[in-house]
Amino acid sequence: MTNIGIFFASDTGNTEKVAEKIATRLELETNDIAGCNNEVFDDYDLLILGTPTANYGEMQPDWDCFVPELEDADLSGKKVALFGLGDQVDYPDSFQDAMGDLADLIVEAGGELIGQWPTDDYEFNDSRAVKDDKFVGLALDEDRQPELTDDRIATWLNTLGLSA
């Protein structure tokens, strides 16, 4: 079995709650990225990383502080699945931007991104998290579409080949 690590950063608690939902389905534990260094990734084959988009397209502060660690990381041989939280109504021009920025850092560190997600059923103007007409990871909107979260998580985990 693949050794899976689930890491998140959260301000309001929504990203942490989603990380816990994913962890519960996989019978794993979550890890807050705050105060970590890139060595925390060493023991895992698959990383599931979660981030909200703060304000107008900004990375959440704990992930922002972790950027130098990612820039020094060697994620070669690791698969990385991302999930992001954002508000498509209040921030339609930067929906899920932090997830897109995190994806860029993962690729630069040699990680293999998996778990792209369709943009159907979302209404937004622009997102740095959209590449080749798909989100780079699971896009969630706990502000406008919380009723869809559980089904989206289950479907996404199935696409990753993980039991949900």
C-alpha cells in the first residue's frame, strides 16, 4: 500500500475540516503544515495537500511561510494530489489561485501532480489553478456549495484510486 501523508493549512478551519474528512475516509491522520520543514514529506509516496485561497488570490500564510521549504524540496518520485478551498462568488477573478500557485511549486520541486478536477459546475472568471481546462486538484467552495463537498471528495478519491 502507498504511504499517504495529508497536509493542510487553514485560517477559518474549513480546510482543516475537509482534510479531516479525507483522512477519515482513508483512515489516516492529518498534519498542519505550520512550522514544518520539507523533511516531513520524506516518508510518503503520495502527498495530499490542502490550501485555501486567501483574500484576492493569495496563499494562506502558513503555506506562504512554507514556500522556501518547497523551493528546497526534492519531490522526485512523489505523487501529489491537491485540494483547494475558495469562494467563487465573492472572488471570481482569483478562485482557487493558491492551489494553482502550490501546484507550480510542487512541479518545480519534481513532484508529479495527480487528481485534476473538472471545472464544470463552478462559476468564476479566472483561476491560476486551471491548466488544460481542468483544476490542478479538487476545487471546493464551502461558502457557496458546501452540500457538494462530500460527494466531490468521494469522487475525487476514487479517481485517485483510493477507496472512499
